[in-house]
Amino acid sequence: MVTEHKSSIVRFLEQESAGGILLGFAALLAIILANTPLNTYYAMLLDTTVAVQVGALEVNKPLLLWVNDGLMAVFFLLVGLELKREFVEGELSEPKSIILPGLGAIGGMALPAGIYLYFNWDNPETVGGWAIPAATDIAFALGVLSLLGSRVPISLKIFLTSLAIFDDIGAIVIIALFYTSNISTTALLVSAFCIIALYFLNRRGVFEKSLYILFGIIMWVSLLKSGVHATLAGVVLAMFIPLKCDRRPDSSPLKTLEHDLHAVVAWFILPVFAFCNSGISFSGVGMDDILHPMPLGIILGLIIGKQVGVFGLCWLGIKLKFTELPAGMNLSALYGTAALCGIGYTMSLFIGSLAFEGGGIESMLDERIGIIIGSVVSGVLGYLILKFALKDRDAG
């Protein structure tokens, strides 16, 4: 059983690594399009209106928001499925295995947010972006790790993945608490009804995933109309998908759905999201734009805040004997991993779109510049530090 579980983790890490490389190509393509005469067509594509109507109920949004609100709900569904499986029977089911990545996640969210607030506290227009540098992009980070080949111990990859899982939990809580507006009581009641229905389906041992997905879609639409961000529907739905079924002990609806979604998310949803949100035009951008408190806070939060926050709290936990380094890792490798956590790309872009939504794609220029610079520098630093830290390991 242990061997089977580890092989599934290895397959997941390999797919995430390859998906991170594809995500990078998609982001680069968007930047190229945004800085050529094709920029007009790129903007027209993102502004294309897509409408779905059933009777009096209509969902009418630009393509960009369908991607951010719709496709990302599927991404969060996958995140929720991974969270549930890991906490029930995976790497995070043992209390001692969650202390180190948990400490890293806390430090890696608190300090970057604090650095951003230091630069933007007195600006009501930008202070809402405090959560942007608190995110970690696991796909990109694992993509960078893949460049180091077999010298990277599996314990390091599992630590980084576990830390990113806690980071995702923090992002979910932040989105739920701080990025909601214009609450609709009626829509929330519909969502509550869906949650009750999902609970009874789970308690009665219903095995068919289609019923869960049906109520999940209804909940997504109601949250979309409620003012609570619709992507949370994916996380809530995941919590009710059965991990095991008494009538079919050899089958798992959760693992089956998780397996089916991995390729879709890694090879389609995240690259499409990166393509739609990375098209930054650098025309007229100078040092004043980069050193503006908003992008500067993001850059320093990702580069310095993540390194110091993740490594510092992990080091303190190790010194105080609360936890210990995983096998195959040393403090230098831990520091390099902390630097990689500064790659906030996908989740940072997503939180940025929530923090400054409503202003159109051009108004997102400032925070996206900070996200790209901070993520690229963190990725390069993390790679160089890990290359040095792991140089004595067999690269063959």
C-alpha cells in the first residue's frame, strides 16, 4: 500500500513539473502578444462576451472572467480533493509530518503580506493587495525543480508540495474572508441548500459522481450571484466527494475524479489562465512603475519575505526540537526550497485579479509586473541555491 501511494505521488509530481513548464510557455506567449501589433486581437479575445442563459437566469461575462471564475473553480476543486486525500490518508495524515511544512507556510504567508503592507499601508487603493505575495505556485516551483533532474530527493518535493497545500488552505481562507462583496442572501441560501444536499449524498454513501457535480454546478452559479467568490464552490464540493465507499471497497470516487482532473488542470486550465492573465504591455513602463509601492511590495514580499519567512520559521522549529528535517535534505536545500516558494505566479495573479477586479485588464498592470519580476527572480535564486546545495548528490 505504501509503495502504491508513493508511486501516485511521484506521478503527480512529474505531471505538475511538466505542467509548470507548459504554463511558463503560455505566459511567455501572452507577454509576446501583448507587446506586438497583435495586442489588439489579444485584448479583443479576452473581452469577448460569453453568455449562458436558462430561463430568467443568465450568466453573461467576458471570456477573461469565465476563465478566472469558471475554469479556476475546477482548479480549486482539484485542490480540495488533494487536501482531503492528503489529510485523510496521505502525507499529511501523520501529525509529525505536517509541522515543518505548516510552519513554513505560516512564515511564508505572514512575512510577505507584512512587507507589502509596510509599503502600502497608507494607500487605500492598493492596500487590498496584501495577500498577493503570500501565494506559492506549486506547478511553476516543481517545474524549476525538474531542471535539476534526479539529484532532487523525493523528500524535498514532498515537503514543497505539502507546504503549497497549506499555502492553498491559507489562500482559500483569505479569499472567503476578505475578497467578497455585495452579498446576496437569496443566492447564499441556494448555496446552503446545495451544501445540505451534498452532505446527505455523502452520508447515504451515494457513489455516483454526477450527482455531486450537478449540485456543485448549482452551487457555483449561486455563489457567482452571491458576492462570495465562485471558485470556493470547487473546494466545498471536494469536501463531500467520498474517499471510500462501503459498497465498493476497491473504488474511490475522490481518487478517480482527482486522477481525471490532474491532466485537465495541468495541461489546459492553468496554461489557459496564465495566457489570459499574463499579457502585460511594457510600452512606457519605467523604473518609476516598478518602484511604485504596489509592485515593489510584491517583489520584495516574494523574493525576501518568502525566503526569510519560510526558512526562518522552519529553522526555528528545528532548533526548538518541534520538528526535524526530512531525510535527504539539509539546511541549504531547505533555504533553496524557501526561495522557490517565492514563485507566486498563478495564485498571485488570481488573488491580484480579486483584489483589483473591476478596473479592466490595463489597470492590473502594476501588480502583474511585481508578480512576474518577483516570481522570476525567486525561481532563478531557488534554482541556483539548490544546484549548489545538491551538487554532491548523484545527478545520474
